[in-house]
Amino acid sequence: MCQKQPTILCRALGGKTGRAISGWDIGLTTIHLSPSASKLFSSLEIPNTLSVIECHRDEVRELPPKAEVIAWSERTGVEMFRYGDHMMGIQGHPEYVEDILIHLIDRLRQRNIIADSDADELKAKLGKVEPDKMHGKNYAPASSRADYDENSFQLWISTLFREAN
């Protein structure tokens, strides 16, 4: 099982979550894989750092018992965690592409959740750097918002688990 909102999985397993102390994390974020994650995903030849699209303001504050951090960033201490061999929480959105993020930024602006100046700055940064690619393809399973659906994400993550074992 993989949960794209690790805060829900974390709470369900006994951990603690809350609003991110650093505020919103929107845009492309560099995440760092732990040594155990690098070993776990070694067959996939994933680098030790990845650029992943993020859009969240909640974070894991305390992991559930027996859970392990497998990735972190400068802003978020728990980007990914695993719980045993069958559960993983991912803070970032490997399934997102730039046009999905632009849509989210516009929605946050329209609802006055982020300031116009922040939205403009975030959008200006897009396109200068892209999410990391794997074997010539985006880590994201969809090439555009039109191609995205929940099944494509589930297929991507199941492939990740299968190839890692």
C-alpha cells in the first residue's frame, strides 16, 4: 500500500502530524534518500537525491512506532517513510506534472490561500527545472494532466515496489 498523503497513513498507524512549521511547500523540491532507501531501490538506479513536485502544508511530526524515514528535504523532515515491507507514505507527488501544479497554484490563489505575488513567483520558477527522470521518462507516470488518473499512479508505485524487491 502506498499513501500519497503520508499524514493520513501516519496518524492511522499511531504517529503525529500537523501544519508544517515552515509553511506551504509548493513547487519542485529536492529530496534526499536515506541509505536504506538507496539500498531498497538500488535495482532502479535512482540517484541519492531527486527533484519531486510538492504541494502541501501538513507534515509528519512523529513517525509511528517501527516506521522508518526513507527520504527527507530541507523543508520537510519526512518526505517518505516506510512501515514494514508493504506500506509507504510519500509527501511529494511523483504523479504530478507541471500543468497540474499550475492548476493547483491558481486554485490556491483564487481561494486567497496564497498571495498573488507568491503564486507569480512559484509559476516563474516552473519550467527552469524539471522533476527527475528515470530511464528517459519522468518519475511521474503521466506525461500531462490529461493522461493522469489514479490507476496510472498505482501502476507506477506497484512497479517501484516490484522492481525494488
